[in-house]
Amino acid sequence: MAKDEINAFLGAGTSYEGRLSFQGSVRIDGNFQGEVESEGVLVVGREAFIRGQVKVGQLISSGRIEGEIAAKERCVFHKTASFKGAVVTPALVVEDGAVIDGSVSMNTNGTPPALTE
């Protein structure tokens, strides 16, 4: 399996509520509410909306997220991304045009602290 191969996909127009745990890479283009947990890569598409708690190895977002993010390696917010909440990550990339409303904590030891419940 290629490193950037998507293992699962939640397409535009779909909604899911609950807990998502995965290995590898997952792309969400629909609506998701709940908890996402993985050592892998979460790709949030332009039309996606996620509300909840996200704990992943890497986050790459072009969509909207509300809640708490803990990324072990890095977070990337592309120009169409919108985030409201708290993010903890050792590396943060924010393109011109992305909106971040909340708190950012840069944790350089590579392990995000537990998020508040």
C-alpha cells in the first residue's frame, strides 16, 4: 500500500456520528460528529464539517472543524480551512486565507497531552 493511499472515505453528502479509529489514511468530505483517533493521517476535504475530538498523527484540512485537535506530527490548514477550538501539535502550517479561532499549543516533544474531556 502506498504511503498516501486513502484507506477509507466518507463522501460529500454523508453524515456520521460516533467514533472513528483507523490505520493509514482516511479522507472525510461529509459531516462527522464524534471522536477520531489514529496514528495515521486524517484528510478533511473542502466540503467537510467535523465537530468533536480529533487525535491523529497528521491532520490535513481544507474544510471546517470545531472542537479539539491533538496531532502527534503536524497540522496543515489549507486556504479554505476553518477551525474553531483548541489545537496541540509540534508543527503547524497555515495557508493564507485559512481561519483559526481558538488556542494553539506547540508541543515539541512529539506527544500531544491528553485533551480535556
